[in-house]
Amino acid sequence: MPIATIEWQNRKVKIIDQTKLPLRLVHIYCEDLRTLREAIFSLKVRGAPALGIAGAFGVVLGTQNSSATDFPSFRRELEEAIDYLSSSRPTAVDLFWALKRMRNCAEKNKHQEIPQIKKALQEEALQIMEEDKTRSRQMAKKGASLLKNGDRILTHCNAGALVTADYGTALGVIYRAKEEGKKVTVWADETRPLLQGARLTTWELLQAGVEVTLICDNMAGDLMQRGKVDKVLVGADRVAGNGDVANKIGTYTLAVLAKENEIPFYVVCPISSIDLEIPSGKMIPIEQRNSQEITEFGRKRVAPRGVKVYNPAFDITPARYVTGIITEKGILRPPYKETLKELGP
Ligand code: MRU
């Protein structure tokens, strides 16, 4: 169920403004680095792989009008753009992975004329987007092999077509299973505080003709206890070298509940979400977000003024709760310290 989440059109980045969904399907056109960074920060474009693609195009926007005539000056502007984009959201490693690729591309081409370097950067960003489409399909195919006809899947946040240039991660597996003729139904966690599940996952699944039932986050345990969940499928913002997984806040709770109820818990993510430089989930930086996301509901204040708020966007699920990590190269099983290393760079 591909949705054109992010596109490169006439030297602009065209994205679906995900903050407006599901009520309105609105596109925005980012012509400059500042607008694109704001779109990332405010979650107009979101989800790990999409952040990588957006970051790559951000580098293109930040350098395409450069008037530098030599590589050292161009490099200074490039590094400024990379630093600026790096400061947008800290957890999803895909963003940093893509920025590194863009830097390497410029360095590889440093002996070319500046217009050629700019062209190479644009081609690299387009390449990152194309690769994302392919690996999305590969993950979906591998993951769908685990699903049985009649499976009831619980998912959290939104890990669908809106987080990639194509099929999605966790939801991609479901789309593929459907295409293979399996009847799969979905429980979608609403995903407080920003409701990516209620707003985005249900929107996507309904369009794709997948039966979906929306639940509040605190209903997942009850459903599992009643035997109504066969598998949990989630995405990841970053997987550490030991298999610990950073994903949307609430994922850890689900993983513990799944283990208690003997339900397989799968993480679906591309290899670009795996960070072998970080040996443990404890070292993954967790984004803290504005307190208004919790003190307000639908722009209406629901909590007393002056109350203290704790609002981390992500949590860490220790590797021992993860049944398998579905990547484009295959399904990894514990011990992750070994199986992740075998994937190579
Ligand atoms: O804050 P968000 O909406 O960007 O968080 C997104 C998630 O937590 C997704 O589950 C994650 O990026 C994996 S989807 C590939």
C-alpha cells in the first residue's frame, strides 16, 4: 500500500503533512533547509526511515544554492547543514546514517567542480529513497512468512507506508501477508500522546482494506490476557549492538506484556536502524518532547497549569523480550550480539 510520503519534485521536498491526517491529506513543499528541519521537528514527516530520506534531501536543500567556489568552503556549508539537521531529533539513527552517507558522497567527489558535487549529492539522496523502497518490500516478504492466516496482530505507533518511501516496516509485513491471501486483522494502539496509531495507522490500514480495531494503549494487556493477540509487530528507531530496541514510548510495556502472555514480539526495521556503534540500549539518546503534548488533548488543556510533566518520545525494550528482528537481509534471532554482528556494515 504505497503512499507518496516523501518525494523530490522541482528541487523541492514534497511531503505529506502527517500532523493533518486523518482529517485532511495536505502536502507541503520544503524549498529550504529551515522549512525541512521544522517539518522533521514538528513530526510533519516522521518515522525512522522517512527521517533518513528527509535528512538526505535536507542536505541537498542546504547546499544546492551554495555560492562556494572551492571544496573547503562548500564543505563548511555542508557540515553546517548536517549539524542543523542532526539537532532536529536525536533517537532515530536512520537520520544520522543518511547524513553520514551524504557527507561521504561529498568527500568522494571533492575533486570535482562544485556543480558536479551538488549533482552527486542530489543523486545520493534519490538513491537513498530508491533503496528504501526495495528494502521495504524485502522486509515485508521476509516478515510475511511468519504470519498465519487468521493472525490477530497488535501494533504500536505508526510503522507503515507513512514512515518509508513505500510499504512501511511493521505494516509492510501485514500488507504483504494480505497480498499473499492471508486474512490478518490488526489491533492498533492509539499511541499517546501524539496518537500516531489512532490517526495514522488506522488511516493507512483502512485504505488498504485491512481490518483494524483501534484501542487505547492501556487495553493491550487485557486483550493479550483474553487470548486475542497472536503476534506483536512494531518498528524501531534504533537497535543497539546487543539487540535492545528504542521505539515509540509504550513499546517496552507491550514487550513485557507479550512475554508474560507468551506472545511473539517482533521488531521490523531496515539495517540502517541498527547502530552497532552503540553496545547497549542504555546509550541510545531519548528525545524529550514538549509538555504541552500531554497537558493538552486536541489543543484543549486537560491538566492543571503548573503540573510537572515527563514526556519521553521513546523507550528501550531490552533484547530479551524480542522474539526476532525482521530486516531486509533476514530474520535475526537471539543472541543478537552475535546475529547482528554477522550482518556486517
Ligand atoms: O515520534 P515518531 O512518530 O517519529 O515515532 C515513530 C516510531 O516510533 C516508529 O515506531 C519508528 O520510527 C519505527 S517505524 C519505521
